[in-house]
Amino acid sequence: MKLFKPKWHVQVTEDIMALRKIWEVSSPIAKPLECLGFPYDGTKAQIIVRFDGNIEFAAIKSCDLTNADATQIDKYNRLVPVRIRWDNELEQVSLTQKFLSSYLVFPDASKVIERLCASKLAIIEFGWYYDRTIHFKLDLMGAADIIWKVKNEAASQRT
């Protein structure tokens, strides 16, 4: 039994070269619904949304998804196909991952941000080795309020 519900987290950093703030909103960390054996038993993921007033960024952050099915597109990048269920609507999307990066980047950040704000639940499915799939379930309740607040704050420094 959980005594409290994990919340979305906001972090603000300073880009000292551009002299602007960068706002990052991160979901609670999720473990896969399936049991994974060693060495993947510590696999976790979360959704990250970032704003600086001009650029929107949305990604799944995980250091442990190296076994997710992917297609190498060049020496430094790979495409990772995922299925996402936003409430009751299913979507397929290919995320981009740079070599050794823990971020799997959505191609259309604004669309993902809209989905995060309009949905109550997201379930993300990754293909896994040996024709398996793993799923991460994310509670999106409260995400809209915090994302819009941060997005508006970031927009105030738009150039």
C-alpha cells in the first residue's frame, strides 16, 4: 500500500551562455510492469519535458533501455519504436536516441506535451530482446497544471 502519491518534479537551471533559464518537468520514476531479471531488475524510466521559452523538448529518460528494440540509423543515432496508450487511444512513434544518451527523444514535443496535459494515464511499450515487451505505466494526474505553469513561465523569456 502506498502512503503517498509521487509527484511531478520541476527543476530550473541557468544556461550561462544564452543567459536564460531552462525549466524541466519530470514525471515520477516508473518501473516496468513486468519482472526483469538481473542485470535489468533496476530498469526505470520517466518522461521529461523541457522549456527555455523558444524550444520545447520531450523525451523518455532511462539509462537501462539498451536492450530495447531499435534500428541503427547512422553511426551515432538509433530509432526506438514504441507504442503509447494515452488513456484509451493507442499511438505508435519512433523515438531517437543518440549514442550513449539516456534520453529517447520524441519527434514532436508539442504533440507529446498536449497528450500529457489531456490524458490521465500513459502506458509505454518497448520491444525487448527475445521478442518480449516491457511496459511502463505513468499516472498523468496533475501533470497538466504543472506543465502549463512551467511553459508559461518559460514563455516569459521568449526572444
